[in-house]
Amino acid sequence: MAVRLAGVDLRYGKTLALDEITLELPAGRIIGVIGPDGVGKSTLLSLIAGARALQDGRLEVLGGDLADPRHRTAICPRVAFMPQGLGRNLYATLSVVENLEFFARLFGQAKAERDCRIDDLLGSTGLLKFRDRPVGKLSGGMKQKLGLCCALIHDPDLLILDEPTTGVDPLSRVQFWELIDRIRASREGMSVVVATAYMEEAAAFDLLVAMNAGQVLAVGTAQEFRDRTGTHGLEEAFIALLPEEQRRGHRIVTIPPRPADSAGDVVIEARGLTVRFGDFTAVDHVNFRIERGEIFGFLGSNGCGKTTTMKMLTGLLSASEGEAWLFGKRVTAVDVEMRLRVGYMSQAFSLYSELTVAQNLKLFAQLFRVPAAEVPGRVTEMVERFDLTGVIDAMPDGLPVGVRQRLSLAVAMVHKPEVLMLDEPTSGVDPIARDMFWRMMVDLSRQDEVTIFISTHFMNEAERCDRISLMHAGRVLVCDTPAGVTASRGEKTLEAAFIAYLEDAGGSESTSAAAPAAAEAPEVKQAPVWHGFSARRMWSYALREVLELRRDPIRGTLALLGTVILMFIMGYGISLDVNNLRFAVLDRDDTVLSRDYTLNLAGSPYFAEQAPIIDYADLDHRMQNGDLTLAIELPPNFGRDVERGMPISIGTWIDGSMPQRGETIQSYVQGMHAAWLLDTALHRLGSRLSLSPMDVEIRFRYNPDVVSVVAMVPAMIPILLLMIPAMLAALSVVREKELGSIVNLYVTPVTRSEFLIGKQIPYVMLGMVNFVLLTILATTVFGVPLTGSLAMLAIAAFTFIVSATAIGLVMSTFMRSQIAAIFGTTVGTLVPAIQYAGLINPVSSLEGVGAGIGRILPTTYFLTIARGTFSKALGFAELWPSLVPIAASVVVLMTLCIFLLKKQEK
Amino acid sequence: MRMANIARLGVKELRSLASDPIMLVLVLYVFSLDIYMAATVMPETLHNAPIAIIDEDGSPLSSRIAGAFYPPRFQLPATVTPAQADRGLDEGTYTFVLDIPPNFQSDLLASRRPGVQLNVDATRMTQAFTGSGYIQSMVGQEVTTFLRHDVPNDVVPVDLALRASFNPSLTQAWFGAVMQVINNVTMLSIILTGAALIREREHGTIEHLLVMPVVPIEIMTAKIWSMGLVVLVGCCCSLIFMVQGVLGIPIEGSVPLFLVGAALDIFATTALGIFLGTIARSMQQFGIIMILVLIPLQVLSGGTTPRDSMPEIVQSLMTIAPTTHFVNLAQGILYRGAGFDIVWPEFLTLFAIGAAFFGVTLWYFRKAMNSMT
């Protein structure tokens, strides 16, 4: 037995996804899991693969309990998992061969073994020609083949495929299964578990598991199913197996012929439609005319230009050449009136996941200008028509795919458009839901004369269309009725005709010519997988991250150039020097002596004199609008009283809205005042006023001229080395979560620490480059000499960058969305770094919670080291105590990261 | 442009934010706890200043001088050896070290004008300046009083009556709290609009809007009003409940007038956020670009250090930043009690900047939308 489940339950919150599953899957067979959407197929497969944690029940895989972590680690290299979705666990910016190398390293393969296996796999799948093409530019079929290669790189004993051919064109599908057969032939004993929505595929499997509502309906061969239900096809057999209530709604789809008189009125027309992206021609002179009420099917391999054509018809994309016409008018991007007459449903269901079903419908009705009075009625009508009554207050994300797709259609229909454009609306939808969907289509077309333009990969759907058009590599190969297309090739089925057309057109990008290579695959011994910390697996992630960084040069450049620019702005900009203070005098005396007092202030570089103050109102006004930061009032008879030695008082007002500056001004004014007094006493009055009996000699150390640059430039290095690496690292993990490739962590032998450290390395390296740039800038452009130990500074910078990236990783593992990670990182680094780390005020003088934060921030200690090495001529001997907290923070943060990161989905 | 569409799309944005608990917690945090911490952390310039004394005299006078330093302005002085003092300065343990030489008291009494030496860590500029002046006068005072046998100093002939307007005791918390509110307003406006736009783009929902009878200006305006409203309400609550309530900071001028100014600033910064969200290709790029914009906006707008002392070029560059004008008018209204008659030029400038940002962003946004595939 390859897999044995006993009483397995699984819940998402309150929903029961798997209900008491007890099942045995034999080894060495190919086993299909079939059933409608949302019945728990994917959940079951991810449980078996170990990607999801077991909640309840017992699950044995390859002869051991999967709940036992040791067993799980041990069998991990023997299991391969390909998740649902086209290339979901692949990395779009990496090339084919880079993706394969990534997975090979995860399984600890050395270069020789890796190259040998990769060549072999690429050869047998026909992907060799595309080895250097980025995955994002592959067609869906090729992506799935590559996904399979990645899964097979380590010779698994159990291969788990979750809907591997959904959304893949028929030719690629055929090739995919041929490939699986060849591999099974060469690797006896390998078990394959497949979930699929295509019943014709499932019919060829050794054993089938039919599921419904989290339960197993039946287990057996396709023949047994048919015999048991007395039906001919597997699809009918499956429907017959369903409980009565679910079956009730199901009727065979029949297409009434189009009324003969409807011909002539052309609604959609493409005339030589062409679009180019750079050198690549996505759509190449496409022509067609579609009449009112027609159902027009659009078929073709993935990436052949179907979606692009639709976008041009809706005005989302402008054509490079040619014209698209709707309702006898040329389509332009800004034609709002035209949009009111078109309904569009894109491949990704464009529903607002944060709104309920009813709210979605209402919003779309309003946006499409359904009169306010009709909105509630229209929403009710749609809810009834599309059978959404039960889910009216549910959130779309929690609904099964089939229901979501009905909702999408309802949303596209809410304004009663004359034309419906549907881009693969039934991908990933189960047969029953698909039939229901088609009954609605037929209804719309025949009853309401809605023109329907639909793209699909399902041949039985294509057969239901009035006319179909077959597209390949941007060109329309044929455009006729389904029967006409079949007849034109002399084939029995539309599928066969379709494949024939594609093969002629060179669509067999991956001809089986290379197949023999697979049969004689050189026997490479799988190296035993090391379960401890593996540098190779870590490198695998590090290299991948480096490659992604290289494919996105803007990000790397911004990170490097940005820090340099910031250093410039901040180094010059943040100035703690208080000078050029605007002051003015209200001189009520206006004698030589009073003018002398003013001159004394105006002569200093700290103060800049403004026009004299006229009266108190003027003084108030100018202080209020911030014109003056200092106002001085010299009283009447100032000169006379000073000469007579009579006590007088000079009034000064300082703008206290910036307290720090206020205090500095205070001490300046006091100093200037005292100096003036002394000077006046000596030169004018000839007597010595109370001269101090002693001297206080002040030595400004480390920064004798007390200039900001010396204080600020070394301090900017820690701030910049914190922000940029932390932000870079902050998106690294959460991005994989959002895009789905995190599953590679769950199902490959890579450990959490390898994963995290691997991701960290490139950003630490980038940070070190930043550090070198900043240090050079500080010493050359800013002329702040590095008086202390460069080695010490470098060691500290390295430790600090590791710590900074670890902060980013903590955010990244904790948060669930990228936006929250960005927000959290900004709040968590920018504010504390500027305010609590001692940039402006020393940490020892801080107060309250902030002071506590300041003391544990690594930035605080690196700031001490940066200032110490730059300005204070210090080295390791003096500064090592500051290094300890930084190193400690690395340990704490990384431990926290590992703790927060789960090796299985919960 | 249809107002109804703008209103509905905006409500959708609000619902979307409301359904994300982590974001709500973060928004709440930046307008409450973060403000509180920022307000209370800021010391008086001379607060808890770490000082050490090298007492080589060991006389009654030297201990009298040492006794003059006590909290809150200074930490209780540590008595250290010269070697320890150097180390302490190097490590940043002390900002000031006062060295009283041997025979200080006897030299003083013999009118030999002895000198004490004050070592200052000048990399800590804020304390260095005010502190050294302060210590100088304290030592002078102690010495004078000692010489006059504990009779306080007599009256200086020309007195300097120093008054700090608007914040008589120069309390730092007043400044810190409001400036933090302003910083967070900027940060939130940019993140909420920019990152949300990228998320919609990555998830493909924005594309769907474009097949509907909705034009880019409606999408953009909806985002601006809804996210702007969130920030404005946060700012208002923060000012009333946190700044005035919990922190008890008196606000001189009119809060509504300030909020009008804040609304103008938010108009400009949310437009900026959308601009950044439009030019960034991915969330990863947005993260970096945002930092590059946010740091200068926060540090150079005059909210952290005074603008007057910045180099000319930085000052002129920063006049196009909305935050500069917002900081200016916020200080005017909240601290100096300035009325509309005084701050109207800033209002006008802010509005002009906002309109310009909006225009440029709209142009880019339209272009990006039309070429989106």
C-alpha cells in the first residue's frame, strides 16, 4: 500500500473539508481522484503530500505514519507534489533550466548528477529547445510539463498531481499523459495519484476514487463504475453516483438551432487585428465576424493570443494594426457607452473578495448605471437566475470554484449586455456545474439574443458552439461550425481534428521525437538525502533569490542607487547646526548703544537680522507666521541706563514651537549677551564688571568644529543599512505565500533554517555592497575621515545587516499579505530608527517606552560603533561590547522567524 | 466623470480595508500608541544628560560642584578616573566629563584663576551645545557662591528676560506628538493608496474595472477620497483623544482649521501614493521606492530639524514637498495659534501642490491603464 487513510477529518474553521476519509491506495498504480469542485480533492492530495498538517485521524504514506516528523522527513525525498494551477510552484522570472536546478539542489544533487538528470528530463519532454526561456513566457502546457519535470527530478516513489491538465489545450494534454506513461514504464513501482476534472482522462486510470462533499462515494475502476450505475460514459456514471438532490438539477444540455432569420446583423468584427509586444507578435492579422445571438467558441493552445484578442475587443488593449468593431462602431479605449453594452468575464474571477455576493452584485449593477430603482430587483433576478440564493451573504473566496464562476457570470450579466465575452469561464469547473453554466448560455443566446464570445479548452463545450475558431501562435487556423471543422480533417472527433490542425501548424513544440532518450535513461543513483543542515539546499534558495533580483534590475539598482541618493540628501540635509536664525529688534531707545547691541547679534553667523519691529502687533504677527524665531525689545533709555549702571531688562521672545531649537537659541542669546556686556564694560565704561574668578575650558571631542556632517553622516549609515535590507527581505517570504510557491517549502526536504538563511544571503550581500558604497561616500564626498578600525566597522556592519534582514524576515513570516508586510516593516524600522536609536538624542536620555525600545534596538548599538569608528578612532578592543547585542539580536530574530514559519500548512 | 461611481468605488475601498484586521490594527497603532511613545520619548534637550566628574582635587568645593548636577537635567554624576572617563566618552556612556584639577580650591582662593576642563562628546550635537553652556554657568555659579560664602550672586546690571513664546517651558512632548501625527499621516496616505493599487493590479481586479463604464479619474478619485478620509479621521481622533486627551498637550489654535490643512496635505500625499503605485512594477519595487520617498519627506520637511539650517538647495527642493508646508502650517496653527489670515498662503501652496500631483498622477495612471496587458 502506498497510502492508507483511516478516519481522516479536516476542517477549515467551521467548514468540514474532509469527513472521515478511510481509503487505501495501492502502490505501483495510477489512481484518479474525481469529483465536483470544492469536495476536498485538493485538500486530500495536499494532506498525502505532507503540505498540509493532519488534524484528525491516521495517515500512512509509504509505510509509516505521516504525523511522525521523523517519518515525514525520511520519506519527503520519495514523494513529489505538483499543486493545482499552471506553474504555481514554479518561479516565473527564472528560466526552465534554472527552475530545474533549483529543485535538484533542494534534493541535494551535485552538479554532475543534476546536469545529467536535467538533460534527460528536458530531452524526454521536448523542452530542451526552451531551456533558457523564462517560465512566465511558456505556454500553459509547457509549464505543466516543466512542473512535472521538477517533480520527477528526484525519482519519487509517489507522484501526486493536482489537476495537472486543467486549463491546458488538448494537444498538450495528450502529450502530457504520454509522458506520464513513458515515465511509469521506466520506473516500475512508482505510484501516481491524480486529481482531474476530465472524465475522459480519468477513464484510463487503474483505479478511481469518486469524492463528494468531503466523503468518498466509491472506489473502483472506470468499468466497475459504469457497470454499477448501468451507464456508458464515466461522466454519466459519476453523476449517477451523486446523491439524489445534487443530481436533480442536472439535465442534458441541448442546443436548439438558431432561428434562420437572425442572420445578417454583425455584432463583433475583427479586421486584420494585430498586436505586437516588442518583437513578439501576439495576435497576427485575425479576422472574424460574429452575428447577433451567436455562440462563438474560441479555441487554441495556451498563450496563442485568445485573451489578447478579447482584450482588444473590449478596448482594454489597443491594436497595433487592424480594427475591432462592436455594434458597427470601432472599439476605442475610452468609449464608455460601448462598455455599457458588453459584459466581460476574465480568466481570473474579478470579484471583490472583500465584498459579499450581494454587495458585489449591487456594486456592479450601480457601476453599470442600472437605474437606482431597478437595482434591488435586478440583484434578486440575478440571484435567482444563477442559483445564488443560498450564498447571498457569503464572501466569494470561501465559495467553491463552480459557484464563484456563476457569480462572476451574474456580475458580467447584471446590466443585461448585448454581448458577453467569456475568457475560459469553465476552467477548473466540474462537469455538473459546467452543464448548468451551458444551459444558461443557451438560454441567453436563444431567448435574449445575447451574442456570446467564449474561449474554452473543453472539446464537448466547443461542440456546443454555433461556430468555433481555432487559434495558434496568434493566427486563426480555421473558423467554421464544429461539424465543419471535424469534417475538414476527415476525423471522427473534434478533438482529433483539433490536434491534427495544431500538429500541422507546428504546435507540437514538444514532438515526441526525443522520446527514446527517456527509455534508455542512464541509471543515476539517487544520492541519499541528508537530513541535517544542508548548505546545498540553502544555496538553492539563495541562488534563486539572486536570480530573481537579477531579472528585476530596477529593484537592485534602486536599492543601491537609492541609498547613495538618500545619503546625499540626508547627510547634507539633516542639520543640527542652528544658524541663520531670523531675528528682529523692537528698538525703543535707538541710541548708539542700543544699535551696538543689535549689531553685536547681527554680526554673528548664527543670526540674520530682519526688518525692525514696529510695535507689539507687528511682533505678534511676525512671530505667529514663523517669520521671526527671535524678537528682542530694547527698552526706552536703554543706552542711558546702561551707562549709569541702572538695572534694566531686555525683553526677548523665542519661538518655542521647536523646543530643541528654542533651547539652543536661548543659550546663544545668553552667550552673546554676556559677551556684549563684557565688551561694553571694558571698552565703553572702562571698568571690569564681575569677571569670573575661574575658567571653564570646553573641549569638543571627536567633532571639534561641532558640525552636523560629522555627527550625521556616520549615523545615516545604520539607518540606511536598516531600512533597505529589511524592506528587501520583508517581501521575500510573504511573496511566496501570496503567489503559492511556498508549497515548495512544505513538500521538499529543505528545512526552515535553510529556507530562511538562503533567502537572507543575497540581501545581506546587497547590504554589504551598500555598506561599501556608503563608507566610500562618507570618507570622500563628505570628507568625514574614518579614524578608527575599518575591520571593526565592517564586522559590525555585516552583523547588523544580518540582523536587519532578519527583522524583514520576521515581518515576512508573520504577515499574510505583502501590503501588511510593507506597512509593518515601515512602522517597525523607520520610526524606531529615527527616534529611538540615538540618531538625534542619545538613548541614555530617552524616556518612557521609547527608551526601553531604544535599548534593545540593534540600530542603537551599531550607531555607537559607526560613530566610534568614524569619529572616535576606536577599534575592536573598545567597541566589542556594542557588538554583542547586535549578534544576540540576530539569534533572537532568526529563532523567532523559524518559530513563526511553518513547515506545513495548517 | 460621475460622482456616483466615485462614491461607490470609494465605499468599496473602505470595505476592503475594513476586512483586513492586520491593516486595521496597524492603522490604529500608528495613531495611538505610536504617537504616545513618540511624545513621551523625546527628552528636554538637556534631560538625563550623562555626566562624569574626574575629581582630582577632592576638596569641599569640588564635591559641591559635583552635587550641583542632579536629575532631571543631568544624571547623577559618576566619579571616574581619567582612563575611565576616556573609555566612557568613547563608548558613549557619558556626553560630558568635567575634569576638576588638583588644588582647584586652593588656587581659586589664592586668586590664581584655575581652570576646569569640560570634555564634550560633540557627535551628540543636541546635548553638546546647550549642555556645555549650561554646565559652564552652573560651575561658575557654584564657584561664585562658594567665594561669597554662600551668599547668592547679586543682580546683573543688564538683565536678559528670556521668554519662549508658544511653549513657555519648551516641553518636547508638545513638539514630538504633533510631528509624529504628521509623519504618520504621510506614511499612511502613501501606503494605503499605493500598495493597495499594486495589490489590485497583481490580483487583476483593476483590469476588470476598465471594461466597465468607469474611467481612470473615477478610480483614482475614489481611492483618494476613501483612503484620505481614513487618514483624516485617524489624524483627527489622534489629535483630540491622544494629543489633547491622554497627553494633555494644550493646542493653541483652531483644530478645524488644522484639519482643513491636513485634508489638503492628504490630497497631495494620497495622489503621490497612487503615483508611486503606478510607476512601481511590483510590490517589491514599491517597497524600495516608498522608502526613498518617505525618509526625505519625514526628515527634511522641518518636522525633525529646523529648515532654516538646511542647505539652500535642500530647502528649495523641499518646497515642492507637501509635508514641508503642512509642518509649517501645523506649527503655525497648533502652537502659535495662527488664524486663517496668517496661514492662507500655505493653504494655497498645498492646494497647488496637490492639484499638480493629482494632474501628473492622473496622466500617468491613464497611460498605465491603457497600456496594461
